[in-house]
Amino acid sequence: MIDRGMMRWVPFSAIKEQFEGLNELYEKQNEVSMPILDEQKLELINDIVCCAMAGNKQVNISYQKQKKIYSEVGYIHYYDMICNELRIRNQHDNVFYIKVNHVTDIKYT
């Protein structure tokens, strides 16, 4: 028997209140809490950021925003010490601002 998961509750979404309740349930299931990074992981992130900025290397940065995990691929353009954020430039020359304390992982691509 195949479990249909949340699909079995979709017919009950005909009533507005039930529909809103089901949407809240979907959102809560997709929420991710901020992982606790140990000292080694923070040092590794710092080393990769420094090397990527110095060598203009492309990185894949995972970060948390509004209780969801996102990922961006690009070059670290600038580190703003005052705002404590990284500026990432992707292949389309769009600039993303990512708070350093929201970064969960970083890897070379």
C-alpha cells in the first residue's frame, strides 16, 4: 500500500478555514531550524571565504532565510564587516547579500 502523505487531506480543503489550516501545516513541515555550527565548521567556512575572495574562486553557499535553506552559486564579491554580510555575484552578475551568521555551509564548485 502506498502512503499518499498529505494528498489524502486535499479534498477537505474545500472549506476556507480548513484550507488555511492545511497550508499552515505544509509550511510548518518545511521549516528548518538553524543548525549549530561547531568551532571546526566555523573555521572551515572562514578559510574558504578568505581563499575564495583572494583567488576569485566560485563557491556554493548554503544559508538559512526565513526558516528555509537556500543555496547560491557564485563568487564572493565583498565582505562587509559593518553589516556582517557577504556579497555574492552569480554568473548573471546579480548580487546577493547573505548575512554571515545565516551561512550553514560553503563549498568550492
